[in-house]
Amino acid sequence: MDLERLKQQMNFLHEVDKVKAILRKTMLFHQDRVENDAEHSWHISLMAVVLQEYSNEPVDLLRVLKMLLIHDLVEIDHGDTMVYDKGAQQNLEEEETARRIFAMLPKEQSAEFLDLWQEFEARKSPDARYATVLDRMEPVLQNLFRQGGTWPKYSITRQQVIGVNQWIALGSQDIWDYLEEQIHQCFDSLDKK
């Protein structure tokens, strides 16, 4: 056993436990509280397994799961930002945090995790496109199941929801078709209020 390697991995696991305290902007499906990043990562990982058949392209599920488990670790240093607000500065800060956190791991794991995180962010592979479908789908579903959820609170419009999320079709046309119809129904209902 390589004790130094194990210590590095344990230190990383200790550090990333902080993700449990990162509160997101969307409410849970069945409770009146916002979810945390760990709950989000667990839920979308389960979604990846359940919904794999709807990916536009064949995917390596293990790679997808790794991406989903690590993609929000970068929020440890800066918190959650709504996708509707995310800008270039936030992307730079996340890249710095990714490098810091993944550098805690042994060299080859550090490189693998950073590569997977960058691939996820760039959506440059079938695995990344499918993983990002799930990452974007969950908050949309949370808002849909809560009759608009936090969209009205943050003055998020139908056009913003469609515009920010329409690239879901690149990873799963079936899921996007379903979501787009649900989004329109939700906003039609909100417009009547």
C-alpha cells in the first residue's frame, strides 16, 4: 500500500465533503427547502442510469457518472450560481478551483478528474453532452413540478428558460422535446395568474 497516495485521496475526500453545504437556488421536489450540491449530484447520477436510453449517442456510463459526481465540486470556493447569471469571470474562478481541488489527488487521478471536468464544461463528447443534459434537466424539473418554482422569484422568463436549456437537445432530443412542452405548459399557466 502507498500510504502517501492514500493520504492524498483522504485529504481530497475530506475537502469535497464541503459540497454538502453548498446550497443551490432550486427547491427540492417534495420539501420546502433548497437542495445542496451533494443532493443534486446524487440525483442526476441516478438519472444518468435510469435515462441512458434517451441519449442521442452511445455513452460510457462510468465516465458520465464520474463527470456528474465531480462537476459541481468547483462550487466549494464560490458557491452556486444560477445558470442564467453565469459569466466569463465565474468560469475562470471555477477553472482555478478545479485545478486546486483536483491537485490534492495523486497525479494521474488529478489529471483524469481535471480532464473530465473540462470535457463536461465544454460538452465536447457524447458523454459530456449526456451528462450536461441531466445537470440542466434536474433544476428544470424541480421548477416544473413546483408550478414554476423559483423562476418567478428570480424573474426568469420563458425565453430565458428555453434559451439557456435548448442545447439539451444536443445530448437528448427526446428529453428536450419532453421538457420544452412542459416548460411551455408551465409558463402558460403562470401567465394566466
